[in-house]
Amino acid sequence: MGRKLLTEHINVEGIETFDVYRKHGGYRSVEKALKTMTPDEVVEEVKKSGLRGRGGAGFPTGMKWSFLAKPEGVPRYLVCNADESEPGTFKDRQLMSKLPHLLIEGMITGSYALGARTSYIYIRGELLYVLRILEKAIAEAYAAGFLGENILGSGYSLDLHVHPGAGAYICGEETALLESLEGKRGNPRNKPPFPAVQGLYARPTVVNNVETIAAVVPIVNEGGDEYAKLGVGKSTGTKLISACGHLNKPGIYEIELGVPVEEFIYSDEYCGGIWKGRDLKAVVAGGSSVPILPKELILKTAAGENRLMTYESLSDGGFITGTMLGSGGFIAMDETTCIVKNTWNFSRFYHHESCGQCSPCREGTGWLEKVLHRLEHGHGSMHDIDLIVSVAKQIEGNTICPLGEAAAWPVAAAVRHFRHEFEWHVTNPKEATAPGAAYRGAPVLA
């Protein structure tokens, strides 16, 4: 396996406590930044690193930080998006529960770089046990002088708060998160203005994912150039992958970006292959919102090159033959998987989680769930297959936030690559609706 920048000490006994974390080199980035670097120099190191947002969008973090408006006398905020809600993604909760001080250290260093004096961790409402762990770790950091007034005698002060949401997936969208943090209903905002100009309390704000903020620690410690040496091309550093589904060794893996997808699935170092010796049928590579790919296209690109675990390689071919790295929610499906049922299940989730603010999303997600239900339960028609593709197209690009795309892309990709399976549900309803039924024919590649 490659280097572990975030999880090297995750199994050390007591690493969740300040004393043990400090003993293993914790808070060095805070000392280095506050004592030897200016805020702009910290931002520059993050730029050099090539770090991209680990929450799904993959936008360059240093560039995002540089967009932050800095009007004189106006407070700024760093907000950590810990509302991990994407089906198939569960890496951030482990990072917070096992290494809470790593996130806190990243929040301090990042807040210093951005000139924030008050920062927030917005955590998913169901994760109350993680919230308690974070609150205890924050109290330890205050007691040790790494939070509060005049940190390490540097003249820099920071208060850090943890705020639980109410379990709404939509609050993973950064502007909906800010609305919720302000005590309002978590509806996404129209942009512009962007959070970097008017975010929390209409002040300049940066919102970053848990893993993104944690990655700031090794970047500052080792330097942006050293971090950029890991990975491939514009996919630098390491990435946490939540691997689940029909795998022999599901779990959370920290990979160096650039590992071949085939190696990640089949090697003993990582997922150990498909369980029970079955054949791989399809993979959702970056959480439920990204396009599904059949085995032939997840292992190799349409051009026949090995598919790599990078932003660029996974997206090779666009949405016709490619997908996205997204949040790293890697879901493997074996030959017994019913693609129609899986697509319907995803659509149920997005219909339930739509905030209802935009008509295309509010009505479209409902139609997708309803029509997919018909197809899955033996009441569909050939027209229904074209209908869900049409509905997906009418949602895409017509909503305030990306939840509409998140609902539309999986459906469009499932029909694109597995249309034969949808048609089988129409022509063989009794066979398709039998318990444990799944189409075993070969996919028709785009």
C-alpha cells in the first residue's frame, strides 16, 4: 500500500485523546503555521499541494481559499461540512470518531490561513456519538491552549463549535448547510452571491469537507510540493475510499491516487475481490450520485486503458463511458444484483431528501421513483424506460443545487448501460419480480 497521511496512527490505542495524539506529532502544523508562517503562506502551500475537495466536487482547495473576500473589519468563517449523507460514503465519520484531533488541528490551521476567529463543524444529526467525541476533543484542545485566546502566544485567537443538523441530506450542499447553521430551514441558496463573498451570517465563508480539512495538516507539516509528489497529474495526495457492497474486504482505505481500479477491487492489499467467487457486474465509484458503470467500463476506459482511481481517469469518456470519483463511496455489485431495483432504491432516497424548493427536482424525483417502482414490480412498459430518461434530462441543469443532478445521473447511466435489463423487467415481469431475481445477461456497452 502507499503512504498513509491521514490514517497512519488511526489504530494507536488512545489516539482520540489529546495526550496520545500530541505524542504522535499532533498539532505540529498549528505550531509551524502560527510561529513561522503568514496566513497567505499557508494558503500558498495548499495551492502548491494540488489538494482537491474531498467531499465530491473535487474543486482545488487552495483556489477556493484564495476566493475568500477580505473586507476590512468584517469577520470571516471556516465551516467544516461533516454532514456525510451520501449513500455508500462513510469515511468522514470514522476519521472524526477515531482521529478527532486531526480534524481540530486542520480547523485551527485552516482558520488561521483564512483569518477566521470563529469556526464551525456542522455534523450530521444521526452522528451524536461522534459529536460527543468531538466536543470532548475540543475541550482538551482549549485546555492545552490550542483553542481560545492568544493561541501559543501568537496573538491569534479562535473559537470552535460543533453544530448538529437534523439528518437532512440536502444540508450537505454548502449553502443549505449555512442556512441550517443560521437556524433556518435547510434550503439551498441561489448563487451568486457565493459563500466566499456572503456566506454564514452574510459574511465571507469557506465551506470544506472533513477529509479536505484534515489533509491540510500533512500539507503544512511536509510542504505542498511534497504532498503534490503523491498521486498522478492533477489528482495529488491520498484519498479515503469507503468500499462496500459485494466485496471480500469492505472498509475504509486510504489510497494514493492513481491506484488501478482493478487492483483496488481484486488485490489482497485492498478489497480482496468479489465475495463468494462471483463475477463483478457493476460499480458506483463515488457515492450514489455518480453514474454507474458496468464491469467492462470500470476496469478499463472505452479506449482500452486501465482505469485509475483518479479524478481524471474515472471521468475519462464523460458520462457516456465514464463516471466520477466523487466522495469516494465505492459500491461494488456482483452478478446477483438487480440494477433496476438498485436504481429504484437510489431514487427513493433522492425523492425523500429533496427539499422541494425547485419544481424540476420536487416533481421529477417523485416521477423517477414512481416509474421505477412500476418497472421493478412488473407493471412497467417500454415507454416507461424512455420516460425516466426524459424526466432525468428535464431535472438536470434546472435546479438551484446539485441534488437534482444527483438524482438524474444514476438513472440516466443505469438505462444507458443496462437498458437490456430494464427491458427484461417489462417483457418478463413474473421472472423479474421473483425473490432474488436478477438479469444475468451481458451488458450492452455504450
